[in-house]
Amino acid sequence: MGFILDMTETLKTPAGMIGIVVLGGIIYFWYKWMMAPQDGDED
């Protein structure tokens, strides 16, 4: 529980906000890359 409280306090700082934006971008592009049609797909 203490770990979660520390994380929420960190997210309130400017560095925490930047970290969330960067992490969100990485997750978004990873998802797009994983869901993209591959060369072997029929579609």
C-alpha cells in the first residue's frame, strides 16, 4: 500500500507528469505495432 501512495505522490510532480506521458506514448505505439497486420496475414 505504501508503494501505491509513493507513486501517486510522484505523479503529482512535473517529472511524474512527463513520465506518464512518455509511458502512455510507449504503450500506445507498442499496441499499434502489435495490432498491425503482419506480412503473413490474409487480411
